[in-house]
Amino acid sequence: MKSSVPSEYSEAYIALGANLGDREQTLTEAIQMLGDHSDIEIVRCSGLYETAPVGYIDQPSFLNMVLMLRTTLEPEPLLMSMLDVENKLGRVRDIRWGPRTVDLDLLWMDHQQLHTERLELPHPRMNERAFVLVPLAEIVSSDQHPELFYSVQQSLQLIEAEQQGIHYVKAFTMPFNSKLK
Ligand SMILES: Nc1ncnc2c1ncn2[C@@H]1O[C@H](COP(=O)(O)OP(=O)(O)OP(=O)(O)O)[C@@H](O)[C@H]1O
Ligand SMILES: Nc1nc2c(c(=O)[nH]1)N=C(CO)CN2
């Protein structure tokens, strides 16, 4: 299906995580819901990674991945669409960094730096998280986003030890008839 996103669009990377319920199904639904938004085109998805919980460790392991999208939305409306997807998939916010059905974090958007009440860009903790950097490194192209590519490579070297808890599970494939092939 032809992209509904016109030429003047932004490119962004979103990190997804889930550690409650049918994690893979929830991540698939989250990506489908984002892709169904007329102003968003999902361009590329990393594989799925089984990751040990970080921060609040008394919880089940996560499935994590990262995707790249194109959008005509501005950063805050994109964040609102992401929060809407989380709510529709039943996310309950109780313990900070605790278990969740799904979590969507906006990592990076067209080199923009933003610090508003609702949104910080780039994500302030992305460079210290192997569960973000490892899938992100899988899909960031040094041709398209060289600054981000080299920053991710450098951060990965700095947190080498942390990568022990990250295990590649499989490639991520959308179900048949979705726009993302
Ligand atoms: N780059 C960003 N991506 C997603 N949410 C952000 C971002 N910057 C600020 N926020 C704000 O953070 C709020 C809390 O997000 P959430 O509860 O998902 O945090 P978390 O994912 O548990 O922790 P962390 O932010 O460390 O990943 C969101 O409602 C959103 O307004
Ligand atoms: N492995 C892993 N650990 C986490 C994750 C996550 O997505 N994966 N998200 C958190 C809050 O954003 C806190 N800890």
C-alpha cells in the first residue's frame, strides 16, 4: 500500500518493551496500531530480544525491540499517539520501571533536542540501556543517520558488561495483510 506520509516527514526510532501477558502478541498489536495511524509509516523493525529486567529487577524478563518510522506528526503528537497505544493495550502505571503489558519510548527524532514537561528528546536513558542499544544498533544505518549510528556504537562499547542479559530471539515479522512486510 502506498505510504500515506508525504515527502516532508520526520524519521524517528521507538523502543518497545513488554513483560506481562503474551508479550510478542502485544508488541505486534502495538506496531500494527502505530502503523494504522494515517500519519505514521513503519519503515524497519529490529528482531525480538529476551532481556533481563533492569532498574526494578523483581519482575519477569522483557521482550524488547526497536523500530524506525516516518511521520508527519510533530514530536509531542507522536508521543500522544504512543501513549494512546499503551492505554488501548491496557498498560497500568503503578511501580516505576515495574512490570508492564507494553512500553513505548521515543528514542530519537530527526536530531531534535527537546525538553518539555511531557517529552525529552533524545530519550535521556537510551545510551545506558543495552536492551535499547542492541536492537537499535541492528537497524540504525550509518548512511542514513551517521551521528546516531556512531553514538550507539560508542555507547555499546561503554556498557559492554550489561549486554550479558540480552539474547536475540528471532526476527520480527508482522502477520500477513499488514502494511509492513
Ligand atoms: N522520550 C520519551 N519517550 C517516552 N516517554 C517520555 C519521553 N520523554 C518523556 N516521557 C514521559 O515519560 C512519562 C512516563 O513514561 P513511562 O512511565 O513509560 O516511563 P518508563 O518507560 O517506565 O521509564 P523510562 O522513561 O526510564 O523508560 C510519559 O508519560 C511521557 O510523558
Ligand atoms: N530489560 C528491560 N528492563 C527494563 C525495561 C525494559 O524495557 N527492558 N524498561 C524499564 C522501564 O522503561 C525498566 N527496565
